[in-house]
Amino acid sequence: MTKTPFLTTRWSYLAMLNYEIDPQVLRSFVPPHTELDSFNHRHYVSMVGFLYDDTRIKGLAIPGHRQFAEVNLRFYVRYQAAEGWRRGVVFIREVVPRRAVAWIARKLYEEKFVCLPMRHVIKPSKVEYSWWYDGAWQRLAIDVTGDAELPAEGSEEEFITEHYWGYTARRDGSTSEYRVAHPRWRVRQTGSAVLDCKVNEFYGAEFAEALSGTPTSAFLAEGSAVEIYAGCKVL
């Protein structure tokens, strides 16, 4: 596996809304050679909004594409590698406001990116991400409380934030794997969390039940510098 990252950036203000879900909903989305990961025998999907900053591809900055937001819906899997289990994420859909970013992610990683107008609000006590779809703003928002702390060992926050691999089911039936390197993130708790989104139309009716309720947990991860490496086929 290459030692030079394909993309470097800084992720910050990661608003994470986490929902327990029936694992049967996720079965058809699990890439070959991986299996669903769980926390205390519970399976989760997460709505995540965050900011990119100083984004570079192979060290080069693309004008107009260094700073932008992303919102994604993801779930959690693991892969048995030679050294042990690798814990990773699979994306249902990812939204960015930059066409070039979406094109590269679809072309090189076959990730499910779409390009839509976006906006965000970052305040000391509130973080909100919105995207324009079907004539209306969709949004996720959290009110932030307390100080930032590293997640406790064995906590749900640790499970959600510490997945360092991405897995994608390719069109040819194979699975690609790519590494996402970053230090542990400190998190802040939330007083309230809101998801206002046309789930059926945008993500699929199978996710409506899970995403229509109150999140099982919600928190803000501070983020850090991030390195994303080129993908390779899982054998």
C-alpha cells in the first residue's frame, strides 16, 4: 500500500447524529469481504456534516476547491486483514458543493457523491449544515454544550469516531479499501440535535424509520489534519 497520501486536508466541526438501525436494512449495502460492525450488538447509521480546509490532491491545491462542506450518511463495517480487524465506514450518499470533488470521488473511488448547493453556520454553541434539494433546504444541526474531551475507552463516541478505513462496493463486484489517517478526536456533547431532510427521496425509504426518530447520540468532533490514501482492491 502506498505511503504517500492521495489527498490531504483538515476536517473540522464534525456534527455527528447517530441512529440505531435494523441490520437487515444494511445487508444489501455491505461490500463483499466485509461484515457489519456493531457496538454492544447495536448497529448504527450516522448523519455527518463537516468542513474541509486546505485541501490538496497529491500536494497540489485546486483553486476554489480548498475549502468546502460535506454531509454524508454512513454505516460501519469491519474487514479481516492479516494483522487483524480493520474497522471502516461505508457511505450511502455524500453531498459536496464542488463538482470537481464529486467527480474525482466518483471516478477514482466509486463513492456515491453528489454536488448540490450547500451552506453552513458555525458558532461556539451551534453547528448547522444545509443542502438544497427538491426546492428546499435540508439540514442537520446541533447545539453544543460542555468542554471537548477525548472519548472514553469503550464508549459509543469512540466507536463512531475511530474507524480509519473506507470500503466501497465496485461496479465490477469487487471491494476497494482506502485508509483515512488522523489522530483521535476530542468531542463535545450536544443539548439538542435536528435532522430535517426528505429521507425517502434522498436516501431511500428503507432509512426513513431510523432517521425519523431522535438520534441515539449526537456530538461534535473537533477534527484534525487528515490524510486519505489511494484505494486498492480487497482480495
